[in-house]
Amino acid sequence: MTIRHKILRSLDAHRRALGLDVTPYSREATGDPKFLANLARGRGVSFRSIEKAEEFLRRDPAGLDLSATVFSSDTSADRAEALGDA
């Protein structure tokens, strides 16, 4: 599973736990209403947008066990992999 799929799976679980549709969740999390759709389609999303989504998830985990997400602990290795620095 790619890092993109891991991030998408974690954010989609959070979105569902909050009861939000894709567009409102994307807008609230990152300011970009197309963020999750672009991520799902493999289109380029900025690393900063991913960080914003992570911050949003951490501010309100909606009862999710963050240890079961890609954002569980130190993800510096995953981030380096996502940026091609691994």
C-alpha cells in the first residue's frame, strides 16, 4: 500500500467519523474543497495540504484511534518516502 493510500484511508475514516461529505471535509481540513478528490485520483497535492489535514485530524480525532492511522506517531520516515527522500 502506498503512502498516498494510507493517508487517504486515514483521512476518509476521519471524514466518515465526523459525518462530512468529501467536499466540506476537504475545505475544512485544508481550505481546498478538492483536496480528498485530488488525492484519491492520484493528482498532485501539496505536502503542506497533507500537513494541514493532519493538524485538522489531531485537533478533533472524532473518537478515532490515531495509533491505527498513518498519523499515529513519528511519521518522518513516511514523509521522507512521500517526498522521495527515503
